[in-house]
Amino acid sequence: MRCLFARSSGDAFPFYFKKAGLGPLIGRRTRGGLIGISGTPALVDRGSVTAPAFAIYSTEGEWIIEGHGVEPDIDVVDDPAQMAKGVDPQLERGIQEVMSRIEKAPKRPKPPVYTKRIAGESSGGGPTKAPAKP
């Protein structure tokens, strides 16, 4: 799930999350603003001017994300009318996805039957030898 107003890292994190296969992205396509700025000189009035300085490219040497964003695996619109009522469509869909995956996940195997252990017996079931007394 992603925040509608996220920028910069809000594009990078979903990209790397998806690339690593950690789970589905739920929500809308990200904004597509991942060009970095650096070395912004101060102006006389203490303001500043920024200019694009660097961008991100893939391991294949292609420019990525900037101007397009990261596509979600599950497209869900944050409906303002629903959100005004306290309903979060992306969160609801995320919960639905998690619950579905839990249902489909392999079940944990039953533990083996434990043998009753008696004090003074070894883990193999037989009696232990008492240490020799001096």
C-alpha cells in the first residue's frame, strides 16, 4: 500500500519492494518523481532554487520510474467519500489480500507425540547411570 502524497522515497520503496518480490503493491501508480536535487545555493533573500541533478536507472541501463511511477499489482482507488466515512479502501484490500494468503499458506505440521519423561531417565527412555561415588 502506498500513500497518495508520497514523493521520492515513496517511489523508490515500492519499486524495490516489488523488485524483491516481498508482496503485492496495493493502491495506485506512484507519482513518478524520483529525480534528486543537491547543492542548492542560497539566494540573497534566504530562499533557494533547485534543479534536477540525478535520476535512477535500472540494472539494464534504462531510465526508470521518473515521469511514470511504479505500477501496483492490485489497483485500488482511495475513494474520498469512503475515506470521509472512515473507510480506507486500500487498507481493506490489503487486509483481504493478507487473509487470503494466510488461507492458502501451507498448514503447520502437527508436532510429534512426545514421550512421557521421568526424572532420572535419559532422553532415550532408559535409566541413566548414576555417577560413581568416591
